[in-house]
Amino acid sequence: MCFEILGFDVLIDKNGAPWLLEVNHAPSFNCDTALDASVKQMLLQDTFRLLNVTLSDKQHILKMI
């Protein structure tokens, strides 16, 4: 299993139109605020749910480390 999480920086102008500023291949997962932590936690949960990662998969990976 292999995947990558990309970070998209988007600016919303006064008319509500989105403008893509950049795409980060290695976005930061440091959390500066409670909202930041909540958004990143939900992102990771959704990512693992989409990948269908099971508890046994996690345990297997942790044994390899």
C-alpha cells in the first residue's frame, strides 16, 4: 500500500472564486491551534478510512518498525 497526502493552498477572492496558489508534496502536520489539530485529525481519519486500513494492518506495520 502506498499513498501520498498533498497540501493545497487556495485563496478565495472577494467574489468567492478559488485560486490555487501552490501544491505541497510534504505538507506540515504540526498543529498551531485547536482548529488546526481538529482539521488535520479528520483528514488523517478520512485518509485511513478511504484506504480501508484495519487494526491488524496497523499492528503488522508497527511490528515492522
